[in-house]
Amino acid sequence: MGHDPLDLKQFLLEYLIINSKPMNFLKYTFFLLTISIILISCEEEFTPEISTAPPEIVVEGYIESGDEANPPFVLLTRSSPFFSEIDLDEFDNFFVHDAEITISDGSDEVVLTELCLNDLSGEQKEIAAELFGLDTDSLSVNFCVYLDLTFSMMGEEGKTYDLTVSVEDKVLTSTTTIPMHVPLDSLYLRPAPGEPNDTLRQMLAFIDDPAGVINYYRVFSGVNGEQPFAGFGSVFNDAFFDGIEFEFVLPKAERIDTDREFDELGLFLVGDTATIKWFNLDKEHYDFWNTLEFNAANQGPFSSYTRIASNIEGGLGVWGGASVSYYEIIVEE
């Protein structure tokens, strides 16, 4: 049975709204557009070579397996010189259009379709703004993403996926593998540390880590139906707890513009319903976010420059596989 392309796009948007919990696309697009960071020391100025390089194609793409997995998608933008200013009025110009993007698992191949906000009605734009974490005042930005509208290549654990991007006489390639999933054993809450507080709780998680293999993890959190997102320090590996049952604090992700008091950061409010999205990553996917988060958390006049890791041949960014699971817990007294 045939479908009009716009009908398929509308169906996809509705599918994502009802069935999935995607990442905060805009937040990470800004990170990728400012992928090079220059820092000034007290002795001399150090300017990375990439800060004056011509714009490159930046890829941010993912394929997932597991609970409520998203269909594979790719954001395609241009890098911005470090000394330039990012103006939201010109943000449309950062998106790269009319690319041919294919994903292959070695036997089957799928071509992604470009979907932009301008393809949607006003009501759908409002829904997409909430879904993607966009400010409704910035909906004039024609936010675009490449997606598998056929849902014919959902990720599977243990499989390797090749990405090919052909655009503007350039060919970018990458490969990622979706690792076997290591779920959380359990979550529980305890009173917040410090002085007694009836309204705040700290979350802890248990995991039984498999021995003899390096596992790479990432965690998102959200409350009361919001889309789970990453806080700083969202990635880690099992270097210190390989092969053992391990308990660790799972902090609430905080937005950059939060108005919470310092001693409340990372704590959950009694009465909230918390949603945790738990990832297993391959090493290259982990390296990308680990170096990016290190730079984002260590800006300042005395910090050191770290080049953000990329697994994109011919460009910048990441093509990342992940196995995922979701957990929901009511924050009780």
C-alpha cells in the first residue's frame, strides 16, 4: 500500500512522540557545532590548528536496540570556526541538506530520508519542539534530521552497522557495533546526604558487571514525563568494578539553566516520577562523549585543550551504536 511522503513523515513524528524517548537533539548539535575549544593559559595563548580550519561536515548519528529503541537517525551540520558567533537567526545555514545517507548491516541496506520542521504543520511543530527540547520562540529554525522512515533496520545487539554519507562531492564513512546489553539490577532511593530533608532523595543503582570485557555505559534521566537527557559526566566504564556487583549513585540530570540550589543538584524531589534511560556503548561512541563532556566541564583559563574524539572518516562527529533499557521509579518518602 502506497503512502504520500508527507504522510509518512507525519506518521513518523507521531510514532516518535508516542513510542520513543529520543535524545535532546538541539543541545548536542550546539556541542558539535562548537566542536573545537580554545583555552587561554596564564603564560601564552594556545590555538588548536582546527580553530582556523575551513568548515567540515559534522555527523551525529545513532542506532539503538532494546526497550523503545529509536529508528536510526543522523543529524548533518557544518562545523563553525571557533572565533565565529553562532546566531540563531542563521542557524538554518548549519544544516546540510540533500545528502544521500545509507546504513548497512552487511546484508541489508536502508536509505535515510530528510525530515525538516518546515515539512510539518504549526501544531506538529509545537509537538516537535516539546519532543526535541526546542524553545518555542526558536521554531523559525528549520531543524532537520535524516531518519529511516521505513523502520526496516532497527538495531540488534552484536551487529555492526556501516554508515555512508554522500554530499557535496564528499563521502564520509563510519562503523559502529551495538554491544550486548548489561541491564541495571535495581534502583532505590535514600534520604539526601547532609542535614535531614523531607523533600529530596538520592538515587542509587545496582549492576552486576560481566567479567573479562570492558563495558562502556551512559545514563540519561528525566522526571514527570519529560524526555530523559544527559547530565555532565553521563558516560563511564567498568575499570573500577569489572566483574563484580557494584552500587553507584545515579544523579538527576540537570539542565544548564537550572535555578536549583547547589546542594540540591543531582537529587530527586519526593513525589516525582523518574525515568532512567540506560545505555551500553561501544568504545568509539564512549570516547566521543567522554572527550566532549571533559571539554564542556573543564572550560577556563587554566584548563587544557583536548581534541574531541571522532569515528567519522572524512568529517567530524560520531556514528554510535547503543543497546538501551528504560526504568521508571516513583520518588517516595
